[in-house]
Amino acid sequence: MPTVSLTDAELQTKRRSLFASNSLAFYRTPLVLERAEGVWVHGRDGRTYLDAYNNTVPVGHCNPEVVEAICRQAATLNTHSRYVHELVLDYAEELIGTFPEHLNKTGFTCSGTEANELALRIAASHTRKTGFVVANFAYHGTSMLLDDLSPFAGGTSGANVRVLKPADVYRFGEEGVLNHFTEGLQEAIDDLESKGFGFAALLVDTIFESGGIFPHPTNFLSSAEKIVHQSGGLFIADEVQAGFARLGEIMWGFQRHGLTPDLVSMGKPMANGLPCAAVVGRGYLIDAFYDKSHYFNTFAGGGTAISAAQTVLNIIQRDRLTEHVQEVGEHLLFGLMRLMQQHEMIGDVRGAGLFAGIEIVSDRDAKTPDNKAAQAVVNGLVESGILTGSAGEFGNIIKIRPPLIFSKENADYVIENLDEVLTKLPRKLGS
């Protein structure tokens, strides 16, 4: 163990020597963090940052109730799911209870990637086909299979994957988006069938986070769902980003669209930072798949992770966080829209609940994405003590996605500092 603390620069050098030399790190000057609580994180430089970015901790960093539940269970029993554990069964029952009646069985995994892969395997097993459709610039996971279904990094999708145009209502309008997800989907399905892959499933992140955060309109996915089912495929709702009350009013993003998905995947926010994820779906689909594959995941559904997940669900329900998120989210969006009236650099503001996207453009009329300006805003906010991120095909969407316990005062702090950052930026930075 080192006895002398390294400087921040030395830590960065050490990181590059131990991991990939171009391993990703947030922000122009990567942060060295030491501790956190609630919506605040503290750097080793003595600065405190408001976390307006990390959805992994929906009930706040180091939530005392979650920490206590983890410690209690870790000191009692933590073993894999081939042993029967009442805590795990109780949580599964309560989790399923948040879904429509037709989604009545679950299977646990350790990550959103594993959950999506399990859902895809169930779909392929049920349909006996291997063709999948996703939205352009989507991100669904890091496994070899999911990498082929995640065109966000600009790579080539697998031969059995078809990619729809994004749900970009800002550029294509509602009619254009509807056409992408009806006519475009049917063409994709027909092509998969003609090439011999057949059509197994449409996989959709119901907030389209990586493509640019598109919560509206909420009518086009129901049309897509009809086409999916008429074609014999399954509809998989990826709720890793949109689920667990993130969008306000309701628990799950697909509910905003009036959908009846066959399978739902979830991940990151489930256990407030512990590796815990799941698929919930139609019971007959899950039963049939497990009969064929005997799928097993050693650490999925372990007592400690499930204890954290149970506590997160309890807090969401007890503290009525869906209503809280809706109220604070509306306050945040209203403030951001006021900023759009003051700053030409903001081409669009969109969001639902505590998930907001701010489109940064160099020309409002032409809707020209401005990546350089967006990155300058993200880094300017860090210097002001606020953590945000970016999204979208051009990296020009400022992403605000804080813990669900964010307050109106926190939202005002973001708005005030964003106003200052935008005011200080040169009018044109180049796209």
C-alpha cells in the first residue's frame, strides 16, 4: 500500500498506466472524488459539486437507509440465487407489482447489459429468429451481442441488426418520427425476413437518451408496437435510463407511451449503485426460455444487492418520488425554457421528470448542432461546481439527470449557473 498520497496529475498518469491509455474520464480536467452524500459529491481538491448527472443513485449518494440495509444483510447472508431466500422473493413480488398484470415474472442479472442480453435471448428463443431492430445512436450495453445493437459509438451494426432513424422530433417533426417508427420499422422487418434472419424483437430505450433525449411525442411507439406484434416479434422496453420514477408521474417510461411490452429490462438505478438488474416479462416467455437454457447468474439476486434494491423501492414509494420528480422536473424545465429565450445558443429544451436535454446549436434556424459549445458548457458548469453530461449523435445535448431527491433549490442553482456559463461563452465556437 502506498504511504504517500499522489497528486491529481500523478493519479491520472497512474490510471493511464494501469488501464487503457485512452480510457474515458469525464470532463476536460478529470475529477478526483473522495466522498458524497445526497446530491453532493466532494473532490479531493476540497470543492463540492452538485450532482445533476448520476442516475445510478436515485435516492442519493450514500443514502443512510441503503447503507444500513447493505451492511445488515452483508453481515447476515450473501449467497447466490440457487438457495431460496425470502428477502429475494419478497422483493421480486413487490417489483413485479409495479408493472401491468401481463408482466408477471422476473429474472435477475447484475447489470443492464446482462438484462438486455437476457431479454434478447428470450426473444430469439421464443421466435426462433435472430433479427433485431434498434433506434439510431442507441446504447444498450457492452457485451459482444449488445455492442452490435448499440450504434451510438459509430460502429457497424451486426448483419442481423437494422437501425431506424432517431426519434428526433426537433429536426424531423412528429410526422417524420412517426414515419421512422412505422414505415421504417416495417421496411427493416421485411429486410430481415428476406435476408433469412427473421424478426425477433424491437429493442427501445423509452427516453432515447443516447440519441438525444426525446420524451415526446408519446404516440409513435404504440404504432411501432402493433407492427412488431403483427410481425410475430417481441417488443422489449429498455428502462435502464427511463425507469424507477425517473420521468415523473409513473414508474416506467413505457407507460407514458401506452405500451404493453413483452419484456422490460432495468439496471443502473435499481440498487443505488450496487450491481443489480433484472428482466420482467410475460410469464410464459420467461418459463419457456428457462426450460430450454437453464439460465443462471451466480451473483444476480444475491441478498446484499437485493436488500439495497428493496430499500430503494421502499423509498420511492414511501416518499412519493414519482410526484416529487414530476413537480421538480416541471420547475426545472420551466427555468430552462426561460433561458432559451435569453440565449440563442439554446435551440431546444426537452424533457420529462428529472431527465432534461438542452440542444446547443450554432444556428437556430438551421438547427446546426454545436459540439464545441456544448462541451464548453459542460466543462464550464464543472468549474461552477455542477456535474452534467452530454448526449446525442453530435454530442451537443446537455444532459441533466440528477438523483430523484433533487430539490427545486437544486434546480434553481443549476439554472442560475447555466445562465452565467452561457453568458460568458463566445457567440460562436464552431460546430
